[in-house]
Amino acid sequence: MSWDFSTEPEFQQKLDWMTVFVREEIRPLETLELTWPQLLKAIAPLQREVKAHHLWAAHLDPELGGQGYGQVKLGLMHEILGSSPLGPLVFGCQAPDSGNAEILAAVGTDEQKRRWLDPLLAGEKYSAFALTEPDNAGADPVNLQTTAVRDGDSWVLNGHKWFISNASTADFVIVVAVTDPDAERHRRASQFIIPIDAPGLDVVRDIASMENPSPRENTYGSHCEVVLRDVRVGADALLGNPGDGFLISQKRLGPGRIHHCMRWIGQSNRAFDMMCERATYRFAHGNVLGEKQTVRNWIADSAAEMQALRLMTLQAAW
Ligand SMILES: Cc1cc2nc3c(=O)[nH]c(=O)nc-3n(C[C@H](O)[C@H](O)[C@H](O)COP(=O)(O)OP(=O)(O)OC[C@H]3O[C@@H](n4cnc5c(N)ncnc54)[C@H](O)[C@@H]3O)c2cc1C
């Protein structure tokens, strides 16, 4: 039984290496305004180094080229990687590609794995996941309106999606669409793998976000509006069985929630360090900010909240 809140020494060594690597090699890239192709070129040598350290695509099982680490180790890795928006990309475990790889591995046919999963894992293709729609609450996706209608050997998709991360740089997108409107509400939707250049699929724009208030075209980290107008795909585009859309989504959301939480803790750690650093030299009204009681309270409260969140997330992972 282990209940000592410490990481085994061999794995801690890997985490220590990651901490330095993210700080020294990855974060400096954030200061460059690189287009997507330029970024891919810049990170290629770093991705090779990650692979040499056996830390590439660690969310997957060894037979898929991953490390089979399980959620606690992955959580600790994501805490470090989340401190930079480029961290997960360099380690081959960025959302939404990691979740897409998980569902392709879980329910994809051999042919779908060969065509989509293998290049995704190799870092040769990138992907997006399109569930959320502007006219329905994303928190309650049983109200989805995007449809996929069977027409002979094809499916024809129509709908409107938004906040679709990385759609403007993706090679393919997994779209959730209603295939049986009369079914029980969690059995109505199915998932489809669609090449991003499929006729009728339009990546309309990158939506502004807090991270990126003025998005530039062809850069990493977009959250896009996507319209599907009579997008026709073959029967082989269907992922899993008709009606399994929600079931498949849960396979990605369980681990995905933990990864997201740990990445946000990594972001919080970085912001916290900046706050503490600033407090040591900003001089106002007779002394530095860090000597004022209110600022000290803010710092202490932040540290306590972050520690509580970290332990809760790691317990969920465990
Ligand atoms: C940066 C970013 C990236 C994203 N990437 C993707 C992506 O790649 N693919 C994709 O499909 N989607 C993506 N999304 C969309 C995301 O999944 C939705 O924003 C999310 O599901 C919430 O849906 P909504 O925005 O429609 O909010 P709503 O569902 O309309 O919620 C509005 C408010 O109501 C609250 N609320 C909702 N239900 C309840 C309830 N039962 N009780 C109390 N309060 C409630 C919510 O907390 C929220 O404050 C992304 C969003 C963002 C911001």
C-alpha cells in the first residue's frame, strides 16, 4: 500500500528532466510568432528528443507506441507540460489529438487505424474534434442539431459547429452528428472521421479567445467555427456503431478531464511564480508588494487553492 504522496524516484527523474526541458527548450518558442508549418519545423528536433527519452504519446498503451503509464503519472506529466501551450504538442499528447487517438484505438477498424491513427501517433497528421454547436448548450449535448443521413453507401452531414480546437491546422476532424433523432436521447448521435478538405466542410474562422484575442491565420491553437453543408463521406467514415456517439465520447472525456485539470494547474503554477517574482521587486508606498499583508494573503490563498485542486485531481486520477 502506498500512501506517502511521493513519486517513485525513477519516474521523478523523468519529471525533473521534463521540467528543465519545458523551461529551457519549449517556452522560448512561445516568444516567436510562428506559422503552423514553421512551428512544426521548429519542434521536430525537440519531438525526437522526447521520443528518445521514451516520453512520446505517453497516454497510449505500449502496443500503440505509448508508455502505458496510467492516469497518475500522466497527470504529473501534464502538470509540467501545461505550463506552456506548446508543451503537450512537443510530447505528442496534446488535446484534441490525444483523445482522438484514444477513441480511434478503442473503436476504430483496422483500416481506420491504418489511415488515421498511425499517422496521428507518428506526429504526421493532426486532428480536431467537433461536438459543440452555437445554437445549443455545449454543457448538454443531447440537443445536438448536426445531422448525418444515410444515402446509399454514403453519409451526408449538415450542421454548424464552433470552438473546434485546431480545426484550422488539422488534417481531419471527428464530427459528432445525429443519425437517429427518434432514438433514446443518448443513442441519437454517432461519430464520423472527415478529412478537413472534404467538399462542403468549411472552416469559417478562428474565434477570438482569452488566450488569443486577435487570432492569426494558420497558427497553432485555433478554436474555429466550422460549417458542414452536404458533406458526403463513405460508410467507412463512421467511427464505431451508429448511436454510439456518447459512449465513445466518454472514453475520451474520463482521462481528458484529468489531463485538462493538471494542465491548468501547470498554468496556475507558472502564473503563481510570476506573481511571487513581481512581488519581490515592485515598490509602492514605502516597500515592495511582497511586504504588504494583503498581497501576502493573496499569495497564501492561491497556494492553498492550487494545492487543494492538485490533490483532488491526482486523487481522481488515482
Ligand atoms: C477554448 C475552448 C476550446 C474548445 N474546444 C472544443 C473542441 O475542440 N471541440 C468541441 O466540440 N468543443 C470545444 N469547446 C466547447 C466546450 O466544450 C463548450 O464551451 C462547453 O461544453 C460548454 O458549452 P457552452 O459554451 O455552450 O456553454 P453552455 O452549455 O451554454 O453553458 C453556459 C453556462 O451555463 C452553465 N451551465 C450549463 N449547464 C448547467 C447546469 N446544469 N447547472 C448549472 N450551470 C450550468 C455553464 O457552467 C456555463 O457557465 C471549446 C471551448 C473553449 C472555450
